Amino acid sequence: MIKPIKTPESNATLTGGDGTSTLPIIRTDNEPGEDLVISCWRGNLWDRLSFLLFGKLWLVVLSSTHPPLLIEVGRNYDVMRDNAAKD
């Protein structure tokens, strides 16, 4: 199962209700009035092979709506890159 992991950049933790685990996050400003909440997830070997073979990742959000999301794969996520791209 893919699980959230704490990174050196993590600066907050979200907690859910019954049956959910805590979620280490990076909370930062993208631009004035626009906050970013970033989490890092790691899969086991089977998860990685499954993604490699089938190319699908399923996201389930416990909500009545779907928030705006960005899902990326990579070693690190660079928040400063996103800010520079908007300049």
C-alpha cells in the first residue's frame, strides 16, 4: 500500500477521523492568498511495479467534492520551481 511519509521539509501534520492515519505535510505559500499543502507518499516494490506495468494511480478523497490537485512522480518536489514558473 502507498503510504504517506515524513520528509525533512515537513512542517505540519494533518489528522483525520476514525480509521485514518496522520498525514505529514509541507505547508507553504505559493503566492499571496494561495496556500500549498504538499504531502509525500512512498509505495512498496509491488506498488512501484504495478504503476510501471499499468500506469494507473487511484486517488480517493473523502469529501463531497474534489479539490484541485497536482500529482507528480519524482525524487523531490521543488516548490520554488512552481513559483518561478509563474513569474
